Amino acid sequence: MDTLWNFVSVRRQQLLTDSYLHVSAVVQSIIIATIFAIVIGILVYRSPAGSAIATALASTILTIPSFALLGLLIPILGLGVAPTITALVLYALLPIIRNTIIGLASVDPAVTDAAKGVGLNRARILSRIEMPLAWPSILAGMRVSTQMIFGILAIAAYAKGPGLGNLIFSGLSRVGSPNAVPQALVGTVLIVVLALIVDGILVLVGRLTTSRGIRD
């Protein structure tokens, strides 16, 4: 235990920097993935065939092992941030696409028919009625994707990606040295803690951005 605390105190600045980079990469990836996923969901949710194809394609990406996907991206994008963010965005798509489709498709047709009756066009119905009603479902997909890519990002150290994965990889590569286990353990625990904190923030965002009537 003393070795663990000594490691944390000595590497405090590095741990703060790596934690910031880890969270930053996850947040950027989720924002990009959410934009793409919502656009895809809006385009296909009225078509059963389109919804099935979009979900199947996003599901296929998740079957590709992280090392393999990064290995495919490195020759194209090089090492570092570019392949890391690209891989995270691809892995984050499925839960958000699926929940966007489910959320939009579950809007009561009577509500949209009433909106048409008062003169709202398709774009206004989507922005004022369907998207707000689907938002809790979309946010749930974002939460799932966020938790998932927090762990996947650690593997991106293989591609020289940012974050705490470098700390874990470095510790595992030096097994037998005094700081090896503390290094890997601290990196792993920090990823779990940061993932829980970000999830709590997303829960708060959901409460602030969802009307009371929809929440209840």
C-alpha cells in the first residue's frame, strides 16, 4: 500500500494530465458519435429496412476487436489522436443509433398528427416534438457508449493514443519492477472512477434538459 501511495504522490501531475486527456478524448468522441448517430437515426427511423441496415452495420463494427480496428486505422491515419478518436466514434455509434431510432419511433402518432393539424411542418415537428420526446432514450444510449469507450480508450495506447491506457500498458510491460503493479492498478482505478463521474454528469444533464412531464 505504501508503494501505491508513493507512486500516486510522485506521479500526481502525470496522473492529472493523463486523466484529463482520457476524459477529453471520450467526450469528443461521444459528441461526434452522437451527431452522426442522430442524423442516421432521423434518416432511417421511419423505414424498418433502413433501421435494420443502420443497426446491423453499427453492430458489425462492435464485432471487430479493438486491436484489429486500430491496426487497420494506423496505416491510414497514423499514430496518436486521429486513429484513437476514429475508433472510439465507430464503437460508440451502435447504442446511440439504436436508441435514437427507438426513441423517435415510439413517439405517439396522435401527437404528431395533432401537430400537423395546427400547421407545423415536418422540420418543426421533428425539432419541437419528436426530438424532445426521444431525448431521454438518446441520452441513455450516450451513457452506454460513454461507459464502453472509457475502457476501449485504454487499449488505444497501442496506437499511441492519449489517456490512462499508456500508464496501464507501461505498468504491464514492466511486471516484476517495484512500480509495475501500482502503475497498472492506478490507471485502471482512475478509468473506473472517471467513467462513473462522467456518467453522473450525464444523468444531471438529462434531468436539466428533459421536461418534468417526460421524466415523470
